[in-house]
Amino acid sequence: MSVGLQHYLVVSAVLFSLGLLGVILRRNLLVIYMGLEMMLNAANLALVAFSRFTNNLDGQVFVFFVITVAAAEVAVGLALIVALYRRRQTVHAEDLTCMKL
């Protein structure tokens, strides 16, 4: 039995679904953030799988740019979470309204 494109897409769909559930069901900003990153990685896995099975490097190049943007997103997102924690001593999503000017 060989691993085909369908196997990669199923794993990608499961990872994306778990990330989406984490974003929808949780109140902790860190867990929500990890869910978003899991969804990005699921999309990256699907892009790399399509790229591999079509013998085209476009998907892998696009994944490189997605990872670069995700790294910048991590820096900004974690800075916001740290600022919220310093101000309110909590990282619950409903406390984000205190960050308005």
C-alpha cells in the first residue's frame, strides 16, 4: 500500500478541523492562536501534497511565503497577548475590548 494524495488530504482536513474547533470552542487566546497556526499548517500540507503529486514546485514556493507571513503573525500576535496579560492578568478572548484606545 502506497501513500497517495488522498491520505495527505485527509490528514490535512483533520488538522484543519481540529484547528477550527480550537478557534471556535476555546476562550483562551493562546489556544485560539495555536488553532489558527494548526489551520495554516493544514493548508501548507495540502499545498505541498498537491505540489508533490503534480510535479510542480509552485505549491512549495507558496508554502515558503505562507510560513514567512505566519512568522510575522506569531510575533505580532504574541506581543498582543503579552500586552493583554500585563494589563488584565488574563488571556481570555472577551478581555480584548480593554485594548481599545
